[in-house]
Amino acid sequence: MAATVTAETAIAAIKAEKQNITLSLSKRTLQKARVLAAKRGTSVSGLLTQQIEELVSENDEYEQAKVKALARLRSGFGFHGIERMTREEMHDRKSAREALANDPDR
């Protein structure tokens, strides 16, 4: 026999996952929060829940991006197929001047 999930059972399961917190706000801030929540069609609790969930989500995304970026840095950047020059070759000004002198476009 398959178990049937009722709306009450689903709500009870969601509530069981949540935990209440206590928060202290100034009267003025609380009043403004109530007005803001009403404008958005929610409660102060709903407003705070949404904001905290967004902050946590943004932080999770940042941490994941940071881990990926650090992994890329550790693995290095591949310069496949590029001929490498020594320090002396890079600073060989005589060869550079000769190359410029032999450049037909110059």
C-alpha cells in the first residue's frame, strides 16, 4: 500500500526542518520592516528569511567560484604549442634591432 502525502504532512515536514531564532531590532527599524514587508506582500519573518537565504546562497556561489579559480591557478595555464624563449633571448636587443631593420613593412 503506497503512503499518501497530504498537505498537512508536507507542511509538518517543512516546519520540522526549520528552527526559530530571536532577533532584537529597534522599534523604528521594526516599524519600517513591517511597512516594507507589507509592501512586498509578506511578513517581517518572511522578509528576513528571504534576505538571509539570498545571502547564504550568494556566499555559497562565491565559495564555489573561489575553489574553482584556485584550482585553475594551481593547475597552471597551458601555453601549448608556443615556443619558449630564454631570458637572454628575450633581452637580446641586437637581434631585435636587426629584425626591425630587416622588416619590409617598416
